[in-house]
Amino acid sequence: MSTTFDLPAELSASLAGPAAAWRFVERFAAHLGAPVEEAHGCTEEELAAAEQRLGLPLPGALREAYGRFGRRFDLFGGQEQWIPLEDVEVEDGILIFMAERYWYWAVGIRLDQAGGDDPPLVTDATPGDPVEAEWEPMADRFSAAFVESVLNGNLLCDDMGGMRREAAPGDIDHVEREFTPLPPFEEGPAEDGRRWYAGPEVLVCVDRTDPDVELGWLCVRAFNRQALDGMCAALRGDWTYTMNY
């Protein structure tokens, strides 16, 4: 692993736009020892075939993301998973490219907002049911949500994933004191979403998307076992492996 990968600085820089997001993901993958190669992207022929099948051009940032990383499903292997290019579809006026692994929700781009280079995203809790579909804003820029999807898909601690437990009183104060807070990747108030923090070798996510957990989940993703163990020792509790849920 490179010793020059400054995780807080790299993550902050990744939010500057699509080019910065691609650079972060490439450096992130290289730091993990699995660098991105040219063959890991979808080919121009495959991208053109998808556009012909859909009857519309892919939004700029989405097209480039598939062109660079479309075969690297290991980068997006968590709860939210990228849909293979050949299965990307349009439903209810939404170009859907990502979904929860059991399709409890989906993520896409509104066709009437798809013309920009870095379009906003929407999410739907009832995919497959256009009568009940309620598409709501998720992120104001594709590239920011793309970076977060990579973080969510990589729990980075050997082959066992990361660790998580229910947040307890005082946990958030400790996290905010010891780690660098990152700008939000998604829209919405902090009490209803996910907020990320970074240290030199550790990512911490305070996840308040579960309405059944009062203070939310405290999730730890680390680059090495020592960093993971150190975080769990600093905030003791009933930690469990997330196992790439």
C-alpha cells in the first residue's frame, strides 16, 4: 500500500466533480492493492449498445463511470449494488442504474434532468411498482453519490468486512472530536441520513437511515486490522462484522 494516501484529504478533494471522483476511486483502489485497469471498464461498443437499447444517451458522468469502472463490481459490492450495464433500465421516467441488493429501493436519474454532466439522483423505496413509486431527491450530484457508493461497498478489513454496532450516547462526540468530518454526500438532514468521518486509516459512518435504531448505527471501515481494532477498543461495545451485507 502507498504511504502517501491521505484519506481525509483525498475524500474531501473527491467532491470537486466527476474528474475528482474518478481520481479518488482509482487511488483508493490502488491503495487497497487492486488498481483499476483499462480492461475494467465497459467498452465503447457496449456503451453504444446500451444507449441503442434504451433509446437515449447515457448521462455524461454515468457513461464515464461505466466506461472506467463498469466491470469492477468488487468496488460496489455492499448493500447498494450497481446494475450491470446490459440490465440498466428506464422505469417511471427514471434511468435506474443502482439498487439495494434485494431491490428494497433503487437509485436513478430523472430523464428530464439527465442532460448535465453531473446530474442529480433520486431514490425510490418501492421499485417495480409505478403506482406506488415515490421518487425523492437523494444527491444533488452523481459524482458525490458515486464516491459514497464505493465507500459503502468496501468494508476494507481483511476479508471479513467492517464492524458496526448501535450508536450509544457519547459516541458521536468522540467521533467528531477524533476524526475529520466530511461534507455530506447525499441530501437531507443529518438525523435522517449517513454522515462520514475519516482518519488516516479509518472510515467511520454514522448511519441514521434505520428508523428502528434510536441513535443510528456506528459503522467502521478500516484499511488494516490494527486500525479497526484500535477504533473498536476506543469505543467499546457489542461490535459485529457487517460481512459485506
